[in-house]
Amino acid sequence: MTTSGWHIGAKQRRLLVALLALPVSACNRGILAPVGPVGGAEKMILINSTAIMLAIIIPTIIATIGIAWWFRAGNRRAVYRPNWEYSGAIELVVWSIPALTIILLGGIAWIGSHDLDPAKPLPSTKPPVHVDVVSLDWKWLFIYPDQGIATVNQLVVPAGTPLSLRLTSGTVWNAFFVPQMGTMIYTMPRMATRLNLQADKPGVYEGVSAQFSGDGFPGMRFAVHAVPPAQFAAWAASAHSGPALDAQSFEQLQKPSSYVKPFTYGSADPKLFDYIIADRPLPPISPKTTPPAQHVSPQPPAGKNNVR
């Protein structure tokens, strides 16, 4: 083998390895790698539905190949029956298998639609963390009414704790989706939808907008930081050093912008979500001296706070 031939072979091997790694890397970050009870249940529904459909697809493929092979031109044993018109046994098979498939798929859909109702609270001994979600052009606003803070393009949650979401849109229709946590749901102006999710283990999970909403749509992404409960409490306490989300800052936030870096508001009106749904102006808040907008990390380093 020549030197040039060796280099070509090495490049081909590297390309093959990269192509083989793509499905694995996709599974590690998508719906096939769930991190919570909702995502895990949806993955099981996907697997069960696929298995049930394969139960009719695989026999059909095998029968098609078998019939084509048996009635090939060179098979003298194949009998041509021009007057054949009915077989009760064949009719039973033809109708019973699809009927059973539909019944099983319908049962899975019926059970799943009730167990995974987005508005149904998740069973847990821990109280849920309430977050109000607002889709804007082209960014995500997360309001923590109990903590009195808000974030942009960054959702920080305690791992192992249910997450109760109220969602709406400050502009056009959109769709909230964290693939590894499960359940995509729409956000609509002047309307509120509810969603309950949970991340069972700490990590950073990608959230996306699943509804095209204009030029800045590709940059409408956010990160979900699932952290231990103690770390979440420390982050929420340190976040109060950020600027206030008042009427003026919300007006600036509403202006179209894309690929916005995550940052944190140190104070936010707990009823801000209700004002957005009612399309009413925000009420004035008490004056507060605040530093410039800054990013508050959900992973506090050793020290008094985690502001950087």
C-alpha cells in the first residue's frame, strides 16, 4: 500500500467512527436518555408502541418475501388458482391482527394520556417548585414567584423535586420542550398552560423552542440546571443581588433579540405572570439600588455567594 493510499484509508476510518458515534451521542442528549419520570414514561410508550407495530410489520414483510419467492416463475410446485375468491382463515388473520394492534395502541394512548396529563401534579413527598414561563422574541423568561426572582434563558431547579410550570407567551405561539425531561407544550398569548416535570439527577439539560416563531427562532434556546436542593437554595439566596425586573427592564426585555446570554433578575413581582396574561402594564415597584445586569451561576463556588 502506498503512502497516499494509507492516508485515504485513515481518513475513511475516522469518518466511519464519527458516523457511528452520531447515533450514540444523539441518544445521550435526546428523548431516549430521559432524566425524570415523565421522560422515562414517554420513552416506555415509544418503545411499546414500536414493538406492537413491529408485530404486524415484520410478519407482513416476511409474508411478502415468502409469497414472491414461492410464486416465482421457476417454481413448478406453485399452483395458480384463477377461480379462488375467499378464505375464512385468511380473512380472520387479515382483520384480527390489525384490530389487535389498534386495540393495544389505543390502550397505551388511553393510559398514557391520563397518567401523563401535563397539568397533573407528579407524586412526590416534596413540595413542588413553582416557575412561571414566558416565551418572548426570541428568549425565555422564567419567573420564580415564591423566591421573588427571575431568569432569562436559564432554568435552575432542584434535582429530585417536582417542577410545577405555568406557561404563556408574550408575543406569538411557541412551544416549550426539554427533550430529556419530556412533554412538549405550547405557550399562547393571553392563555396559560400547565406542565409538571422533574429531573431525577443533577445535570445540565438543553431546552429548545419547538415552534417556529420568526427570524430569531434558532437562538431561542435555554439551559436547565438541575442541582442538589441545598445548592438551589444557595443560588436563590444569592440571586437577589441582581437587578430588578421592573416595568422599564421588562419593556427592554420584550424587544426582539436572539442568542441572549443567560442572566438573572434579583427581584420580580410574583404576579408578573398574571399581568402578562392580562396584557396589563407592570405596577411600579419600590426604588432599589441595583448593580448592572449580571449572570448568576447555579453552581456556587466556595464562598459566600455565587455571583460572578
